[in-house]
Amino acid sequence: MTDDLRHQITTGRIKPGERLLSEAILADRYKVSTVTLRSALAVLQGEGIVEKIHGKGNFVRRRPRKTVYIGGWGMLDPWTAGEAALRITARTTTVQAHRHLATLLKVPLDSPLAEIFCVSHEGASPHGLARIYIPPDLAPAAVQDGDSPWRETATRFAVLSTARATVRETACARPPTPEEASALRLRSSAPVLAITRVATDTSGRVIEAALLAFPGDHVDAVFTTHPPTDERQTQE
């Protein structure tokens, strides 16, 4: 049963994005119990071949398009690995800084922060998410009001300040949080590439902190480094 379903999918008889027959129909077709069928589907889900969408059923997973994360400014480059553009949704709100955010932004605990929550999609498939935090006195009013021009800017997952900034990024692979697993439709065992990005201005003030997460199996992170510059030589 598992091998037959896998064969139908890999040979294209059941196409990417296509919904499988209901579990009851499949169980009857293969003459097995529903429990046995679900175990077989769980194997295919674990292999990343089948995706179960709550309330809709089991679907053949589309092959994910590679996403490229450009380090330094944190932009998603949707053009380097596929023709279709990513659709990105953004939600803005004001939150209080919990301990982790207070540490990242170097602000007092429970300080108000402007939060921009972004999720990128290709069709129905999610590609990445970001939570961007900005001190309210630095966030344009449109960000806090949710106006579309600033939402468009935020969807680039980029530093919003026009001031020259120093960006520090920390990247690691880890299991997804329940929220990330739900938003990105990941198995709890599937790793995510998590990037914490902090931008500071020339005075050392933190002007933005971003928490980014991407499915680990279809993202490349590209970082470009430069040798240190002797400012005295530059001034001469």
C-alpha cells in the first residue's frame, strides 16, 4: 500500500498539489483498517511526499522552490531559484517586550514595540516567516497603523531605518516551535533555519530586531564578508 501510493506519486499518476482520496475510500480500496492506512500515510508524510492539511485532507506535496536568504539586510530573493514570485502577507501590531525582546533591543521589560509579522507563500505553500520588532519612536506611523505602503516595505524582511546600520545575525538549525510548525506546515521533527538579526545605528542603539524562520530543506543562506577597514587609512 505504501509502496503503491509512493509509486503513483513519484511517477506522476497522482500529481503535485492533488488531493488523495479520502482515508475511508483508500482503506476500502486497499482492504485495510483506517488505523493501518493512517500509518502508511504517516510514512509518506514523514518522507515529505504527502502533506496533511487539517480539515481538507491529504495532498501530494509540491516540490518546494528554493528560497535564498541574503545575509546582512535580510532580504528574501524570490527570483534566483524560480519564476513564480512569492506572495507575502504582513500584519502589524504593538506588543510589550518580554525578556528575550528586551534583551535583544536593549529596552526595559514590557516596553512597547512595533511588531510586523510576515509570512511568505508560493501558491498555498508557506516559505518562511519573520517577526520584526522596532522601537515605537523609530517606527513610521504607517507601520503602527498597518498602512499598505509600509507593509510592502516590511515584506522584504529588511531593515526599515534609512540610517546607516550595523547588522549582526545569528543562525542556527533547530526544531520548529509549535507556531512555526503550524504556519510553515512542518513536521515537528523537520528542522528550521532560524536567524536572529539585530541592527544598530552609529550610536549603538538597536533600531530593529528580527526573528526569522525558514524550512531547513529548501532555503540557502548567503552571507558576504569583508575584511576590516582601518578608518584612519580611509580618512587619509
